[in-house]
Amino acid sequence: MNILFAIQGTGNGHLSRARDVYPELCRYGNVDVLISGIQADVEVPFPVKYKFYGLSFIFGNHGGVDLWQTAKSMKLPRLIRDISSLPVRDYDLVINDFEPVSAWACKMKKVPCIALSHQSAVLDKKVPLPDEHDRFGMLVLRRYAPYTAAYGFHFRSFSRDIYTPVIRKEVRELAATNEGHITVYLPAYNDHDLIQHLSRFEEVEWQVFSKHNKEAFSHKNVHISPIENKAFIKSMASSNGVLLGAGFEGPAEAMFLGKKIMVIPMQNQYEQQCNAAALANMGIPVIKSLSRKYYDRIRLWLSAGKVLRVDYPDQTAQIIDRIILEHATIAGNEKAQLGLLR
């Protein structure tokens, strides 16, 4: 069976999850990987057949998505050309993690597209939403990467088709300790702003991982390092807590490791607003920005923040088995040989 696995390359969460999804897909045949997007900081340990510019949201420096830079970065003629040229009909199964080129190629050519993503879970009617409804943000979530069927991931299993997060193997195997520091990953803030605010909390050692600097340096009690996968998860596993954006994989991994977390959702990024609403519903502290206004809440979290215990079992193989059983265009006797028929 020929499988196309299409992955969103903006941010690091999609690629991190793909590290565990890819080998499970490989159990069922030949897997070609497609990645689109220009804002990732992690490498993947498998071959990539298609690399497209895609349609990326550009992180700003002051707490949100930079809408102007995002608009400037769009290359619509190139996107349309890539969509038209992608041979999705050559595949028996297309698995899509919020990736627009393959999703729209499938829609144009009437090929089934199976979403395996966090974003598809956010659209479920049973998932908590922010009090302030964002019609444009919801439209982006619905239209950015259309699909014909969806299997989602969220912080809780809100419905039958929503699973708890994929915690990658390298995180599952970590031994969590507490060396007292706070790990920080806030890619929408520049290093200057992070230092300005975090250094006010002089009793805390801050280990900050940055998208905006390629050299490590320290200022007072704030240590800045360029984002790098192994260093980041090592810091997180040995931390007293984690301060990060309201993405999906980062908070999920921190909670899995038994860390207290506080999240700051990106401005102009509706998915993160939705994630923040879901986390707040679970009792996780959420602040709207890194600013003086929230210093008291940060101090309270630092001194008395609680760990939320979660149960995130390894279900990746079972999820892929279910998708193959329900959607793969292979004969019944082949499914029986693969142990998929009950």
C-alpha cells in the first residue's frame, strides 16, 4: 500500500508527533512524506519526498502572529501550482496533519483525505471554546486543510474520535526530576522582552529556549539558548515548571512529565486561544500576555502552582490500526493478514 503522510511544518509540534506516527504507518506499506511550511526548528529522522513552501503563519516578536509578515510571505501562485502538481491519486491513503497543499490537492481531485491532527479536534462540538468567538479564526481552522474524515488529539478525549496526545518516545523514556529552574518556550516573544520581564523574578533561574537567537547567552538570572530538541526536553524534564505558549504538544508533554505549567496564548492565533480555553477548563493557569499586569499571577504560580496529573497512554499504533481498518483501500483478506479484522 502506498501512503502519503503530509505534515504541517509551521511550529514544532506537528513534526515532533510525526516522529512516532511515521514508523506506525510504515507497518502498512510504502510511506512518502510531505512537509510544507517555513517556521519549524526541528529535524525529522526520516526521508522527505515533497518539501513545499506552503502557507505559514509568521511568529512575531511581541506575543503573537505577525499578520503583516504572514500576508507578505504568502506565495499564492506557487501554492496553487504545488496543489495542482501533487499526484495524490497515486496513493491508496492520504494522512494529513493540518497540511494545506495535500489537503487542497485531495479536495480538487476528489481523493479522500484523512485528518490526523490536533486542529481537527479543536473543531469538535464537545471541545471547550474561548468566550470571545473569532469567526475568522474558526474559518481558518475549517478551510486551511479540508478533510473527508478526522481523528483528532486533544488534552482530553472529548469524544470517540478524539484521542489524548501522542507523547513521543524520547519524552516517554525521560526520567523527570526537579532541579529548580523554570523552562520557557515563548517563540512569539523576542529575547529582549523575555529578559526584561523574567529578570524581575530574581529568585528564579529561567532557562529560555529561543527562536530568535543562534547563540547561547545569559543576562542575570535568565539563560537564553537557541531552540534544540534534546536540550529543550532535557531542561523541561528537570524543571520545576514550564512557562510556554498555548500550543498543543508542548503543554501536553510538560503535563505528561508531571510539571506545573502556565500558558500564554499567542495573539491573533485562534487555535491557541482554543487550547488556552481547554487548559483553563482543566485548571491550568492562563495569562493573556507577558506583561506587568500579570506579574502577581506569575508570582502566585511560581510559589504555589499545582501539578495537574494526566493519563496519556501510548495509543499511536491503535489509532493507525483504526484508520487503516476504516479507510485504507486494501482487500479484506489483506486486512485479515494484518490482524485488523475482528
